[in-house]
Amino acid sequence: MSRVTLTPAARDALRGDEVVFFDWHVTGLCCADAGEFSVRPLRRSRLPRRARRLGPTDLVYAHPTAWVHLAELPVTIDVRPLWRWRRFTTDLLPDAGLRCCLGRPVHDQSPRQRHMGGNR
């Protein structure tokens, strides 16, 4: 099971009927597995039927393809308020989906990447 954690700010930003949803966006024409993750709040009633719970709580769900790649990874979810909007972010690298598809380690960052802060 994934080690997904929500920061206190991310937990507080969720409304009572919302969960965090990892979606999968196909980026390649030749291979449906090539893609990237996005993370957003979603009402429980709007969760896709195929969404799978990710982590020990019932606050984080993922698209089936995203779940396959994230199931064993430690992921921290945070929120950044942007005026009246909420932007949920993760500590995954910006190219995490591509790395997963190519079999490269997702949390293996160079010192420069660590300094730049991962996915912003």
C-alpha cells in the first residue's frame, strides 16, 4: 500500500465531501502507458467508478493507471492557496509519470533537483 500523507494544510483545505484525486493524462500517441499525473480535489460523488483508494485513509484516490505507478511510492500532498483557489501539489518530480513508464526511480533526485524543490 502506498505511503501517501497529507500535510495538515492539505487536510484542512479539503471540504467535507471532497477527496484528493490523482488523475492520469496520456502524453504519448504510440503508448497508452506514457503519461503524467495531476492531483486535484474532487467530490466523492464525482469519483470515477474505476478510481482506486491510494493509501491508508479514504481521502486519496487514483485513476487505475496512476495507481499502478503510485502504489508503492511515498508521496506527500500539500496545498498552495492561490487567491480563492486551492492548488494541490505533491513532492513527486515534474516528470514522475514519464520516469515511471521508463522504469526510472521517481524519488532519485540529483542535488540540483532537490535544491529546486521537485514538483511545483
